[in-house]
Amino acid sequence: MSGTRPIARQRGFIAIEMLFGLIALAMIASTGLNLMARHMDSVNYQIAADQQQQVAEAAAQYLKDNFAAVYAAAGPTAPVTITPAMLRNTHYLPATVADTNAFGQTFTVLARRVAANQLESIVLTTGGESIDEIGTREIAENLGAPGGFIPTSDPGIVQGVRGGWQLALSNYGMNPGVGHTASALFLQDGTLANDYLYRNAIPGRPELNRMNTTLDMGDQDLVNAASITASADVSAGQWFRSLGNGGWYSEQWGGGWYMSDSDWVRVYGNKGVYTGGQVRGGSLTSEGRTTVGEYLQLDGVATEGSSCPRTGLFARDVNGLPLSCQDGKWTGNVGIGYGQTWQLVSRALNETYLNDTTKPIMIAPSIYCDGVNNNWKRNYLYIGGVQVGQFSFYDYDGGDANTEIQPATYIVPPGQTYGVMSAATKYCDIDQWAELR
């Protein structure tokens, strides 16, 4: 008895292992069957799409070739019906093409008039096996942009793939119900014009490359565009960026803004810049004449006689009088008398004095001589080492009358010496000396 117990236990463990193995095998088999079923469904969806595409292409060619007749017979809500048999009989479909798809649904082509010289047409499946929406969506995807299906959310319409278009079935007088697919065909003047944007140009049909609504890029970029033309405003949430040496250009007036180096923003066409507001910058350089229509405001205040960095600079003093930088010093550039007053100063004969101001000064010397000895009493005025005036007196009668000689005023430039030289200091002297400084 004791020798048989281990064998029984081993048999029990083997049974449990086999049970788990069978469960795992069943799960794998079930998953494989599901995958195989899905694959078979996808194959059938692709076959149905290919069949529908073949009918749609044949119908499109038929409608092009017979546009006038179909257009005349169609109404806005009374479409013309074209069957696969009609397409086979007129040799637009091969004789081997059936009326139904892989799900037993019958193809029907409907065409209605929607506008002058314009037909709206669809290839619609009816009857047969109802396909779940996963399947109808996949068939529509396989058909591309013209593909569509009847959605469960709104069974009164045909909806294009990814919502690209939709049509009301009430306009066609037929509704096969959900589980069916469609292909859209839009014709104008006998030319296929599906209501989506064509990538390539169609000769004589520019509207096929034209948007009929706002193009929403969904925060995506628009790249590799040659040129963009707008009939209204162009707005940007951030920057307008130009590449290379381009910029902004006014087509009508021939001016604009651009950059051709890293330093300057330039005006295209050398146009003027006009504003009723301010133009502000760190510095302003003019390569030609500068004209001010009102007043020139100098905010830079300097002190006359103090040092300045560059000859040709202009400033003003605290009183508003203009100053210019000359030889490293701020110098007043206004005419004589501005900021100056007449002053009585002490001067003597045969002495040399210096105009050490930054402006010209005016001098008015008066000479006094005794009238004796019947001789000439000559006094000479020198400015900058040059004799510019003479004060002379001659006593004819030998009397002792005194004479005051007061000549005209003289201007002494800044930095120049001046003085009255006399050989008659025994008889003459300075009576009064006034200077405008």
C-alpha cells in the first residue's frame, strides 16, 4: 500500500499541468482566431473598397461623356439613376464586374442637378449585409477623400471620410440605412470636380485648386511656399520673419523695409520715412542737409570754456545760448553783445592786454592829452600786433588847453592782444577805457 502512494500523487500533478496547458492553448487559439477574423474582415473591406472604386471611376467617366443628357434629365431632388448594368452595356465597366460588393450590397449611381452646369453625384450601396460602422469607416478610408459612409449618429446623411464632406440623403430620395458606403462625384461643365482641393492643376479649372472656406492649419507650419498673395490683411501672433536679404515691399508704391547686413534696417528704394509722431534713437546721422520745420531743441547743457570731446559738436549753456566745440573747448557762437555787458576797466598806455575769453570783445578807449609845446602827440592802437587805429593831437597855438580824444570802438577777437602804444606819455594818458565783454 505504501509503495503506490507516490505514483498516485505524480499522476495528480500531471493532470493539473495538462489542464493549465489546455487553458493556455485555448486562449492562444481564441486570440489567433480573433486576429484571423479581423484580418479576413480587413481583406473583405479592402475588396469592397476596390469594387466600389472601380464602379466610381466608371461612373465618373460615364457622367463626363454624357453630362448634357444626364444634366437635362436630373432635378434637384429627382436624381438620375445609373446602374452597373448600364455601365457594362456602354462599356464603361468590364462585363465581369458584378452589381454587388463582397457583402452582397448593390451599387447604385445617383446624379442630381445642384447649380447651373453642375451635377452632384454619389455611388451608393444598398441592400445586402449591413456592415458595422468599424467596417464602413475602414472601407471609406480605403477609398480615400471621395469615400464616405452612413453614420449611426446621423443616418440621414452620407459623411465623408474624417468628416471631409457630407450630403443629405433626402436630396436623393433614397436611404439604404446604416451599414452602407458611398463615393462622392461632383461634376461641373462635364468635368469631375470633387469638392476637395486638388494637388495638381486641372487645365481650364482653376476653381479645383481654390479653397471655399477657411483653411485651419491646426497650429501646424506652412513650409516651402514660393510666394503668398492675400487680398486682405495678414496677421501673425508672433513675428513676421524674412529670410535672406528680403523684407517688406509695397507693390504699389515701390518702397519697403529690408536688411542686407547685421547692422542696418534699410528703406527699399531710398524712400523717405514720414511720421506725425516721434523718431527716437541713440544717435542720428545725416549724410545730407537736415531741415527742421519748427524749433531745434538742444537738451545738452555745457559750460562755456570747459573742455569738449569733438570739434563740431553743438550744445547750449544754462541760459539757452548756443555753444560749439572748437579746439577742445565749448565756445559761444553768437554775435558780439550776446551775454556781454559794457564794463569800465583799468588800462594804461604802452601796456599789452589779452582777450582771454571765448568771444570777441569790443573796446572803447578815451585818450587825454595836455595842450602844450606846439607839437604832435600821437598814440597808436594795436590789436594782435597790428596797428589798427591812431589817436593824434597837435597844439597849434602853444596854449595849455586840454584835449580828450575818443575814437570809434574796436573789436578784439578771442585770444588776441591789444593796447595803446604812445610816445607822448609825458602829455597823454588814458582818460577812460570801456569794454563790452
